[in-house]
Amino acid sequence: MAKKIILIVLDGLGDRPIAGLGDKTPLEAAQTPNLDWLAEKGVCGLMTPVYQTAIPTSEEGHLSLLGYNIKKYPVKRGLFTASGAGIKMKKGDVALRGNFATVDKDLKVIDRRAGRVDNTFPLIKDLDGMVIDGVKFLVRYASGHRVGIVLRGKGLSHRISDGDPHYGKLEKGLRKIVPLDKSASAKFTAKVLNEFLDKAHSILDKHPFNAKRDLPANYILVRGASPLVELPSFKKKYGLKACCIAGKILYQQIGKFSGMDLIKVEGANGLISTNLKGKISAVKKALSKYDFVFLHIKATDSLAEDGNYLGKKKFIEKIDKSLKPLLELNALIVVTADHSTCCNLKRHCKEPIPLLIYGDGADEVNRFSEKECRKGKLGKFSQLKLMSKALSLYKK
């Protein structure tokens, strides 16, 4: 019996076939001898993503992978982003994830990330602390184009819509925030947030920071409204002492909120330059102390969102090479994704998620890809059931 579990999440791994890759997905086109070895010696399958809007989100995917039902725990991106940005939330607060974005004079979204703008501290300084109808807006840097926003005041509700047109109905124009129920608190929250976004746009549009930018950071797209939610600890839920190794704030915060210890790795940044060797070394070292290691690798998703299918293929190959030291371990190794990200669409998509579990039993699959995983012994199931599937093999 395997003594430990390693969950490796390759963010946005799945994809659709791409003409430029000979009608293969980046995973199918990549040379992946180590992943193929794990697939051949293990069991494979496909997972259907769990999501509540038009497309899957990272927080929904990760919470589901870890066995937390998102219908029971209404925690969304806002909580993780705001907390990771250093805001200590209080009961009654509402947190949001924000993107600095570029809009034109007609408020049409030109770029959701304002050219992946960074070092936005001058912009944040002029927005932080704004008060509207007794509600204070706390704004903090959350890396790159991202900000954490917390509304603090009386009579607030997280039952409001997203303002980011990329989510919901995938619209092109800006979306006004609307209440999602008939409560006075939801109506009030939508009203003050819309006022904040309008005032923020006026400030950002004239800001010296944006004067020479081709893609000015002149609007904030918000999503993932969340109250302060406490998750049951991973250890109490499964009896496993767990840790998280991730380069980006969101995934660190998901680990933290589920009670995992965070292990920092120098050079782990969530980019294609991330320190993969250091991450794998940290996994091996962590197994002496922990029963469960959650390893997150981000750039597969980012490259696909940029439409860079060749880059995604090459990065998958880079990941594969880095995994070789894990093949010698007595551990149940799970390799999958939180969702698929389609290069042709440049966004998260609904495609089934490839999965392999190595460490107890094998099937007829000898290559790790979306197509081959369809033939796997595990079949097709909701990603919310992953932990039960893995634990059934772990406890044999």
C-alpha cells in the first residue's frame, strides 16, 4: 500500500484539438515519457468539471478536487484573493477579486488584464479607503493585474453578480453589478459597488500611471463575491496531514483555508520560469512529514489563455522532465487539472479533465492524454469524487 498521496494539479491542462498541432491537443502532441509511464503503470479516467456559471473557475475546480462541495461552502475567488493580498476579513465583509483592465470610451473591454499590467501600487493608493454610503473599500495588490477588494460596512451581502464579462454569459461589454436575490442588503451592495467602479474608472482614466500605456489600466473587472467562510480542515475531513506547494496566491490560500501547511519554494512564481526542480525537491522532502502533498503548477493555464498552444505543449514537456524523481517513490501519485483551458478560445472551457492515479493497479492506457484517458478504468465522473476515488486506492 502506498504510504503517501501526491496530488499534482497542472492548471488548465486539458484542451481541444488544434489544427496547428495536427488536430491534437497540446497534451497529446507533447512528448511525455514520465507521465506516460505513470499512466501505463496506473489507472486513468476523465473528470467532468464542477462549476456554477458559464465556464469553470479555478477556485471551484480546486475546492471540488479536494472534496469540498461548492454548494455547501459558498466561498469564491474574492475571499482567497483578498486574504492572499493581506486583508484580514471580518464577519459581514464582502470580498472580491479584481482585474485592472482596459476599456474604450464606449466601455467596451479591450483587454481584461490591461496588457498583464504590474506594479499597480500608484493606482491602488488612489482607490484604497474610498467610502460610499458608509461602506469602506479596501483595495490591495494581489500580484500582476490582480487586486483584492473588501467592502466593509453594515448591511452587505455577497449575493451579487460578477462584473467581469468573461464570466457569466461571456458578454463583450461591461456588466453592471446586480443583486442575485430580492434582499435589501444585496440591492444595497450592488448599488455601492457600481458607484465605486464608476468613480474608480474616472480616477484611473486620468491617472498619470496610464498616460503612456497603450493598454491603460482604466477599469476594474470584479468577480467572485464572497463572505468570510470557514472550511472544515483537510486533516479532520480525511485524517491526513497535508501541505501545499504553489507559486500563486490563490492556490496557496486554498491550501491555507483547508488547513494545509504552506511550503514556500524559492523561484516558484506560477510563470513558465517557475522553479519546477525546486518544487519537486520540496515534494520529496515533504513526504517525510506529511501524508498528503498538494502540488500546483500554473503556467499551462496562462499559456492557453494567451492562445499559445506551442508554449503550452513545450511547458507540458518541461513539467514531464521535472517529474522523473517522483517515479521512484512509494506514493499514490495523482495527476490532473482543476479544469481545461482551450487555446483556441483563450479561456477556461468545459472539456473533460484528464486524470491518472499511479500506485495501485493498472489498466490498458499507456499514454497520458485526453483521448487515451477516455479508455481508462476509472471511467468518467465528477471531479468532486476525486478524493474518494484516490482514498479507495490509498486504503486498499
